[in-house]
Amino acid sequence: MTLVLKTSEKAIAEAANIMASGGVVAFPTETVYGIGADATKRDAVEKVFAAKKRPHDNPLIVTVSNAEMASRFAKLDWRAEKLIENFWPGSLTMILPLIDQDILPDNVTAGLLTAAFRNPKNDVTRHLITLLNNPIVGPSANLSTKPSSTTAEHVLHDMDGRIDAVIDDGPTEIGVESTIVDLSVKQATILRPGAVTADQVSSVLGEKVIDPTGPISLAANIAPKAPGMKYRHYAPSKAVVIFNQTDLKDLKQQLKKNDAVVALEDSLNQLKLDRRHSWSLGETADSATEELFSALRFFDDQKDIQTIYVESLPSEGIGEAYMNRLEKSAGGQHFGL
Ligand code: TXA
Ligand code: MG
């Protein structure tokens, strides 16, 4: 049984104690929930891989509560300093060169000479890390390949009995994982789009970052930076198909009783579906991003649903992160193609 903890001082101290003795606790962040263990304890980290069924060639994020904690493990250059000043705590994860290859257990780094550092904008989790006085690993709290968890209920759905505890801090704000920027290379490079955009990073650095994940890129030809990035991602067991607003008429004609539609409120109104077969993404790119994984998880659990049609959004601002996750969930399947 997995213990469900609240966000009281007492509960946070209990979570820190569980981690100090090598246990595994799922924690809230502003993006998605993570699965935590003391990042300096190899055996504790091993339990995170087991709980997630995560392949070992996929390295983990190291979650810290301030820049000083990151500097105990990694070299921070002027770019890291500037980005920290502007975006921490917040949804920007930085790949940094390690001070020494053995400064973190090899299951955290997958044997690389770099690691990913993140300082989440969530007071409960940052307090927990401060109490532990060590960074915690923080992969998303889902079974490997499944959509990330944006509520404690999602975490329990995948992890009940597999981890020691989860801290329930309600639904996450953003809904998709942090932006990852690689600073271990000469020209800063975006490895995963998130709420902090490539343009924002470029403007703070005063130089253009490479964005191979962007809408107009040859992303498919770029070798994954971390070996594990090649794996299937964010995928429910049902078929996911992407549709555009211009497909609405055709979609309406073709829908069958085993289909579900995930779309903006306006589009749903045009389709006139019953609520059991539809999930509203609200009215904005922000609300859509917040809802995406909940919607996929909901219909994945509905036995009678076979295909989930999900509306595409313009790939700009947070929409770039939304489309990146949606394309991966759908394995590139588009309506009418
Ligand atoms: O928002 C987030 O970042 C969430 C919350 C829980 O903090 N965490 C998260 O972790 O998304 P995860 O493990 O699901 O995704 C981390 C990604 C993986 O794709 C991994 O391959 C990549 O970061 N990564 C980790 N270390 C790396 C490294 N040294 N070089 C390149 N990529 C790395
Ligand atoms: Mg993940």
C-alpha cells in the first residue's frame, strides 16, 4: 500500500524521513508529478527504475531546491547563472557538465558526463528537498511510456503498492514536463519543449538557442542526446489520432460509438457529443496543455473506447509543448491521412 500524505509540515517531514532511509515518494511540481528518491543513494534510485519499469539507459532529472545545491554536483557557466536567475524556481531543466563523473550514482546519469538539473516551482517539494539536504531524482510519476501524472490519483493509478508514499498537492498547474535545455554544448540546445519557450531562453542568453524540437525542424534526423529519449512516450494503449479544426465536419460524420473526442470547448459544441465520449480542453492553449494527459488517461481506462481523437493547436508558445506530447502520443497519426 502506498501512503497518501498531505502537505502539512508534519507530512513533509515524514516524506523526508522516508527518503532519508532510502524510500521512494512521489512529489508534486508545477509541471507534472515526479517520483523521488535521494539522488545520492544508488539503491534508492534503483527502486525508482523498478517502480516505473524504466530502462536503465534513460538518465534521471536531479531535482534541487536552489542553485547552490546544483553547484555541489555540476559546473555552472554564465549561461546557467543567467537562466537560473530568470527561470528558477520554474519549468526549465538544464543539462550541465558534472564536476566529476562519480559525483552521482551511475544509474542517475546512465554513465553520461552530464546530468539534468531542475528546481521546481512548488514550495512543498522544495521544502522537502531542503529538509533532506540532498537532491532527489525526479522522473515523471507514470509507468514508462504512459502519459505523465498531473494528479495524485494518476500517480496512485500507476504506482499504488509500487512506491512508499505520494504527497497530494492537487492538480499540477502546467500539465506537461519542463523544458530541457542542453548547456553541455557550445550552442545551447532545446531537447524538450515546455512552458519556458526557446525564444524566452534565447532572449535571456542574448544568443539564439538551437531548437531541433521546434515546428519547422528536421527533428526526426537528430540523434537522441540521452539514449533513453528514443523510447515511445505519453502513449495510452488506445489509438490516438490528431485532427485539425478544418476536419470537424468530416470527423462529425465519421464518428462511431467507440470513439472519443478531446477538443477545445468551441469544437466540442460543433460536434454535439455526449459528455461520456468527449473531454473539453477548455478555451486556451494553457488549459488544453493542463488537460491533455488527464484526458488521455481517462479514455484509456474506458473499456468501450477504441480511438481517441485529439484536437491540434498552433505550435507556438505553450502550444509547441502541447503538440510535441500529442504527436508522440499519437505516434504521428493524423485524421484523414
Ligand atoms: O517537469 C519535469 O521535468 C518532470 C517533473 C517531475 O520534474 N520530470 C520529468 O522527468 O519529466 P523524466 O525523467 O520523465 O524526463 C527527463 C528527460 C528524459 O527524457 C531523459 O532522457 C532526459 O530528461 N535526460 C536526463 N538526463 C539527461 C542528460 N544528461 N542528457 C540528456 N537528456 C537527459
Ligand atoms: Mg517521463
